[in-house]
Amino acid sequence: MKILFYTDSFRLGGKERQLVELFKGLKRNADVELLVVCMDRGEFFERDAKDLNVHIRFLPRKMRWDPFVLIHLYRLFAEFRPDIVHTNSFMTSVYALPLTRAFGIPLINGLIRNAFNVTGMRGKLERAVLRWSDYRVANSLAGLHSRGLSSRSGKDSVIYNGIDLNRFAFSGQGQVAPAISSSNGGHVVGMVAEFRKDKDYATFIRTALRVLDTRKNVRFLTVGDGPTLEECQRLVPKECDRIIFAGRRKDDVEKIISAFSIGVLATFTEGIPNFIMECMALGKPVVVSDGGGSRELVLDGKTGFLVPPGDPAALAEKIEFLLDNPDIANSMGQAGRERIERDFPLTKMIDETLTLYQRALNGGTSKHASSDRARI
């Protein structure tokens, strides 16, 4: 089964992290021949993909709508002759759509990675591209519903993010910096996300200031950078040294999270947040804004707490409850770990993806795909 996966890049982001996890699983399947096509270079996860010996081709654009990309992509289609094309963004779906029609190849559109209600012209275009795609897959039920789709249609699916638990098979905290580590006493409450408008770091920082007003044995840590970083840094008084901005990190993120007492995600809406999955995999209790697909991952009161978005008082209350009740915090963390092992393993995501590929082949009209079904 030949799969051409068309993506934007391997830059920093949860979508890109999940790409690496998906390719890791697909590469273990001897019946899958994978070609990955990228619009742009992305240094963050590109090395991880190359370490998997994934065959990657780059088709950079010189402008947003570059007709030469279509020409080069056409040649790749003709050379590789994929059975299925799988995209995960609006732009790659737009470029791939006419060529999948021309070659008679099923298009699986995986652009739904959040639960935004996309409006305006962009929303209309996105819905049109989704409607014209053969199959649509989201990583949360909330995301699917946000685009007016239903898993009962037969063409629309939810495949939850999967996580490779081997990533967390390390001992101790390694060389994590003392400012980040909890080994010197006290608690670390952390949030790992890009600084951008849909991530509510402002509420996280206002929550931190509330908690730090009465507690001396807690530090709050942010991991990430982005366009709203400086704006959020200005919310922290100059004399406050217990709100730490660790910046962009990659190779030691798992070890940093292992130093957390509590994982927090203040946001407005989500698909399935990778950071919270990582916290749960490491046995950490979590406090998450209740929006989008978060409640499909976090079991409120069992693996952590869901709180109203944009509410520092509610967020601070749950953080302080967990700090004051370590036995409950530990049991929530263990329940979270068990939930990840049971419901969000990498193997489940891969199996469901392969099932979707098989369904696309069985329902497709491509002569090339039909002739190769016996090899699957």
C-alpha cells in the first residue's frame, strides 16, 4: 500500500509531533510504502523523521499560491503512483485535491486538528475543501463537530492522537536545569505550549501570581516561544523570580515535564492536546481549560480537573487543591497514566489509521489502488 503524506513542514507544534509518531508506526508495517512531501523546511522535527528513514521530498513555494508546486507535485504523483494521499493542513489539501481527482486517488483530509469554529471566507473555503475530500479525519470529536461533520457519515472519522510510551522510559531528571527541576524542594507547576493567541498564557500567569501571593514553595514554568511571548512577560512584575520562561525546548521536554508537580493548560479551545497527554503519561495530575476536545482526554475529578476558560480564580483553586492534597494528586496522576496506556497508545492510532486506509482503498475507484489490494 503506497501512501503519499503531504504536510506543511516539521516545524514546532503538536501536529508535527503527531506526524513523527504516525510515521514511526507506519514504518513498522511492512505492507506500507511511505513518501512524505513537505511544503517547507522545518528544523524542529525534521531530524526525527529522517532518523526513521522516512523518504522525504521538499516542494517549497515561492509564493502562497505557486503553480509550479502543482507541476512538481504532478510529477511526484506520476512517479510514485500512490494508492492514497493523506494531507493534514488546508494548503496541502488545496494543492492535492485536483491531482487526486486527476489520478483517481482517494484523498484523506486530516486538517481538523483543533475545535475552532472557523468563520469568514477562510471557513467557507475550508469547508468546501473538506466537502470535496473523499474522507475526513479529526483528532477529536469536538473538532469534527466544529466543522459540521459527524462520525456517522461513513466518510468522517475521529482518530485520537497516540503516544509512544517508550519516550518516557528514562530514569531520573537527567540534566534538567536547577531552576526547572523540583529536586531541590518545592513544587513546579508547568505549561508547555507555543505563545500564540489561542493559548491563554495570560490566564496561566495571572493564576501564578494569585498562587504565589500566599505560597513560597511553588514555581511556575512556561516552555515555548511565539508571537505573544513578550506581551505575556510584561504581565510578570520585575521583582517576581518564581515565574520562569524556559523558552523553546525539544530534546529535554519529557524530562522537564517529569519535574512538574502539576501540568496546566490554559487555552480557549483544543483538539487533543499533546502536552496534557505527555503529563498524563508521566503520571502527573492536570488542570485544563474546558474547551474543544479536552474533556475527551481529561476525566474531570479522576485524572485531573477541567476549569472554565479565562478564569484565573478557578484555575488557582484547583492547583492549590492538588498542592494541598498530594495523595489525591498522586492517584489522579496514576489514573491518567492508566488512561493513556489504555485509550491513547501509539498502536491504537496506527491501527485505526491503517483501517481508514483500507476503507479508502475498498471504497475508491482508482484502478491502481484496486490492483494492489492483494498486497495489503
